[in-house]
Amino acid sequence: MHSTDCIVCSQPRPMPTPVRSRFRPISPIFKCILELFVLQTQPVHHTRLEFQWDYPPATLSTPPPFMVPDGTFDCIVSEITGGIKVGDIAGVNCTTVQFANVTRYSSVLNQTISRADLWWWCGTKVIYPTLPANWTGTCALVQLIMPFYVFPVKETTFQDLISPHPHVARRAKRSTSPAGSFDSHVYLDAIGVPRGVPDEFKARNQIASGIECFFFWWVTINKNVDWINYIYYNQQRFINF
């Protein structure tokens, strides 16, 4: 491997998208992957052991939000009478169709262990870490990817992109609000307290907080600490999204 200069682009706050897993049902490896969802002990077969390391057991958790895909998938159909309905992938989105009642794929009907980076999508707005016992519907094994684009560029091209071009007129810099605020009505007063925040965007009411601070000062201190922690938490979530 070698390193090259590149530009990576993505939309704001991108959401993962399910794509067809790299394991095709026609491959013998697919059977090993399905058995990982029901395997309680350390696999003996070297192939299964390899995938056990690549896709370790994961704690069942709330599936992440995602963009409903419009690609094609390798579908598995279960037609158990009275089974748990999980959804159906449209037939036009299935490049191959396998049936769960075939011995080769029977382990897909009794899943108990979720695996990291492996999900089941059944045509709805929900993805499953495991499928319930005796499920019915049309599902596909998928993996989640983040949509972004990578453009390789030469070093000279990259420098041209980030450097101001000599013959291009430079845009006049916009005037900024006091103290660097994005809103001209919001500013810092003489003691550094932000002022001018619109009422509909205020987290707390100054008058009520003032009365509370006078009579129940210890409650106000705890509330302020909780608000600081809450704002910091959401800031970190936004940065690390």
C-alpha cells in the first residue's frame, strides 16, 4: 500500500446505508457466516474461526438509523405459516432468492447471537442484528457503509485548490458580529456574558432562574452543572457523528 493525496467529500451529518454483504449465498462460505449467528462455542473449522475473529459477537442494541437503500441484494425467503412477520424486500431488488427451509440455510431460522458489522434488512425502515425464531418474510444479509466520495489528486493540484488564485478577484470579507457571533443581535457584554439570545431559543428563563437562585441557590448550582454537561455531551456527539 502507498499513500496519496486525496479529497474526501460527504454530505452534512451522513447516515449509513445498507449494502449487500460480500458473502454470496452461492458460496460455501455463506453457510459458515449463517452458522455464526447460532454458534455458542468457539468454532473448530479454520474458516469459521477466521470469520469469528472478523465478526465477533456483539451486544444486542438498538439498531442505528439508516437511509433506506435502493440497490440489489441476495434475498432469503421464509414462508413459515403463523411466523413472525419481519418485512419483505421487493422482488425487483433481489438478484438471487434462496429459501430458508433448505437445509443449507436452515440456521437462518434460529438466530441467537448478533455479529459486529452484520445486519439483516427486510425491506422496512428497521434493520435487525438477528432475526427472530420462525420469522417469515424476505430478508438479506447486509453491512452498513457511510456514503462519501474520495477524489485522488496530485500534490500540485491540491495546493492549487487550497491556495488563492492570483487572477481571481478575492471576495470581500463579510462583516462579523461583535465578539465573533454569527448573529448581530447576540453579543458579549462587559463581563463576558452572552446577551441578545431570542426568547424562543433560551434554555432557561432569567427571571425564574433569578427567583430560584435567591431562594434555592443549591438547586440552581446543580441545574447549571447539568446544563453544562448536557451541552458538552451534545457538542461531542455532533463532533464525533
